[in-house]
Amino acid sequence: NASAMLFTSAKVSHLSNLPQGGPERPRRVLKMIAQHDQEGFGACTNTGECEAACPAGISLSHIARLNREFVRATVCSEEGA
């Protein structure tokens, strides 16, 4: 379900804002998405239903950040190749 995507994206956003986490950013996002997929969790759509239903109030902006981090890591990292 999409709640796992909201949680993962919020955690990626949180960790990417920490200065000491900078060097680990690409590897971390790739590993978190790989684990998310391995667990069989689904993605959130752009309709925003998951945001509306989220009891923690996590916004879709976190998913947008997750997608940016993931694309950047995939393009710039040897692990993503």
C-alpha cells in the first residue's frame, strides 16, 4: 500500500536534510527503494489519496523529493547502473 511509500519518502527527506548524511545520500536512497520494492509495497499515485488518508499528515512533497533523490542517485551512481 502507499502508506509505506509516504513513510519511506518522509524518512529520505528527513535524512537528506542532515548535513552529516550528505555523502550517504545516493546509496541510502537506492537501498531504501530496493528494500521497499523487495517488501512488495506499492507506490503512491499523483492523485494524492495517500496524503489525504495519512494519519501522520505526510505530504506528497516528500514523495517528490524521494523521486528527485532517486533519479539523481540512479543517474550519478555506479550502483544505479
